[in-house]
Amino acid sequence: MSALRLHKYLAACGVASRRKAETMIAAGRVQVDGVVVSEMGRLIEPKRQRITCDGREVTPPTNLVYILMNKPKGYVTTTRDPQGRPTVLALLPPMQERLFPVGRLDLDTEGALLFTNDGAFTHRVLHPSFHSEKTYEAVVRGAPDDIALQRLARGLVLDDGPTAPCSVKFLETLPTGRSRIRIILHEGRKRQVKRMFEAVGYPVIALRRTAYGRLRLGDLAVGKYRFLAAAELRKFFL
Ligand code: URA
């Protein structure tokens, strides 16, 4: 690797996302040749300099790993939780590679979550310009009518701006006045599905992501994971 910014190097090595890497740098957890660097945007030359994070040397991963998990409810999608709640990483086997989740699911959301140590892949997939497709099934209170479904599909205004057009399909009516709806987004804003349904008056009771890109959960049980082959990963980009 030739000269690049420190936070990009940390992300490329699978330490954390670029944003999280910036926080780690600001917190003084990163050293270059034995000296703490807490300023943003420092250029480094990985071939000539020794970079450490929390005292561990940071080197580019030689073995790229990709895992698809069916995340259960009750697990936070972070590598550490200050409140001591279980993290999704606790569900993975002990591994030499330092993996991190690609994007997030809420504590009470279930479903498809990717993990990797491939920082370039993560950056690409999470970048808004890539428009990664995410398929959700939401159980909502009530039975949204066509007008509500069209508002969701056309896009509506949330407090952080308008949502992009998306695909929405009524799947079934459930007992006790609930419904199951499929919604496919190409954005990934915080609590987006729940906020969209709230905006049309049908609060989400349960949420599950059934596919990330074209990677479907299939019969992967809740709490289980599987390693992805390169060919499967390529499907993501079709
Ligand atoms: N939208 C939500 O509201 N929650 C999630 O976890 C994912 C998408």
C-alpha cells in the first residue's frame, strides 16, 4: 500500500469502519511508530511505518472473510457495548481475523447481517452512491391501505429528509389486526423502516431483514451464521 490517510488504512485493515476509525484515532488509541497520533487526516506509509491500535500491530488482512448471520433480537450491532449488552460478535466463533459488521440492525431487529474484515468491500457497500438493496419484512399494527402503501413506495418526508422511492408489497393479514409487509430500500438511514411506517400511521411491531443485496437468509436459523464463498459474494453485486 502506498501513502494513505491513517483512518483509511485502519479501515482497509479491517480494524473498524472509516468513521469508527476516526473516533479511535481521536481517542488516542492509535500510534504511528510508537507515537500517539490523534489528529485527523494524517498521511502514513504502511510499508515504512509501524501502526498499532490498542497496542496491537495493524496489518492488511491476508485472509478475507465474509459471513452472513441471521441476527437475533436482543443483540447490539457494535463491537463493544458500554451498557454491557450482548453484541452480535459474541455469536461468531473465536477467529484470528478481526471482523466487523457491515452496517447495522436495531437491537430489536432480526435478520441478515454481514461481517467481514474487508474494509474496501464494507466502504463500497455502505456508501450511499452504491444504493445497496435491503429487503425487510415488517409486521405492523393495523392494515395499511393502498394510499399508505403508495406513500411509502413513492417516498415521504422524515425529520432527516425525504425517503427515496422504494418497493412495497402487502404480504398477508395476520391475527389480532396486524399485517406483514415487504419493503425494499436502497438507503440505510437510522430506524428508517420503523420511521416510515410510523409516518403513515402503522407502527412496526416486529422487523426482519430477509436479504442484503441478493444474499438471502434462506433457511439460516436465527442466531446462526455461514461463511460466504467468493461466488456467493459476487451475487451481491449483480
Ligand atoms: N430500519 C429500521 O427501522 N430498523 C432496522 O434495524 C433496520 C432498518
